Amino acid sequence: MNEHHTTDAEGAGPAPIRILLADDHALVRRGVRLILDREPDLEVVAEAGDGAEAIAMARGHEVDLAVLDIAMPRLTGLQAARELAALRPGLRILMLTMHDNEQYLFQALKVGAVGYVLKSVADRDLVAACRAAMRDEPFLYPGAVTALIRTYLDRVRHGEEAPEQVLTPREEEVLKLVAEGHSSKEIAELLFISVKTVEATLTRVYRKLGIRSRVDIVRLAAGRNTQ
């Protein structure tokens, strides 16, 4: 859960998630800030116009979450994310981009981002992505999840995974649905099997792949170390 969410002195509830927003277009920042600040549990406390300024802002402000544009001058969002992850290990990072691009997606996950949000649907996805990030859950648009799972399954089929890690077709199917964010109950309904069968299948998948949670599935698909 969110460690910083402690009840304030007046007992009014948890403090909002403190957000650093970085984008080199002032109009984009204004629009994104409007989306975030209208939510009671989200608050933009610092803004930056490039990656280097984002790092400086993170040094000078207490922030829980950084929302970074990928393409920025001086330091890109990807470079800034790498620096921020080293500077503040507990900081969650979301990448905000206009690029529906697998290469950027994989690079973002490898530098420590927990989510990848397209600007074209930011008004729909960004708030949910911020909340998911603070739960340490990945947030990826459906096409991104498909790309990750396809890449992982390609590695399996080309013999790049150990034989004991190779999944059955049913296990692959369940893995894909889990990575897309479906609950066990939803998977059971989609595949016309019982919830108990879904959970048993997941147990086998987790054991084969050496993972401990649904979050690790996305990390594994992106080629990141889950240990």
C-alpha cells in the first residue's frame, strides 16, 4: 500500500499522492495538471520542462510519483527515469508519451517505469495509472500488454527460455489474460472454466517462471529481473 498515505492531523483522510510532472510543452503540462489536480487523492507539487529539470525538482521536493514525457530536451524522459530511480529508489515512475512504440515501451520498463500511458488517451488512463503505480502495479495500455506477451512467448518458442519454463497453451492463455489485468473470476468466465482451475493454472505458471505476483508477469515479459 501507499506508505505515504497517512491520515492528516485533522483526521480528514489520507494525504494526496505528490506528483512531479515533466513535459517540455507547457500546454501539455497544463492539460495533464488539470486531469490530475481535479482528483482529491492526486496533487501536482512540482513541474519541469525537461529531464534535467525533473531531476532537480525531485531533489528539492518530496514527491511520490514522477510522470515523465519520453521525448524531452537535455535529458529524455528515459534518461531522467534512470537517474530518478537511482536518486530516489522508492519513487514510482510513469512514462507519458504520444508514441505507441514497442521500443520505447521496453526501454521504459527496463529503466524502472511502472507504467506507460499514451497522451492520446491520458484523460481516460492517467488517473488510473497513477493509482496503480502507487500500488506497485504495472499500468499498460492493451496493445502494450500484447507486445510484451508476444515477445515473451517468442522467446519461449525460440528456445531462449529453459525447457522447464515452457508453458502449455492453456497456461499461455491464462498468462496473457492476467497480464491484461483480468481477475481470476473474469478469466474463468472468459475461458469457461472454474475459478479454482484458473488459480491452479496460475500456481503452475508462477512455479515454472519463478515469479511471485502478477506484477512480475509484466516484468518477466519485458525481460526484467524479477528477483
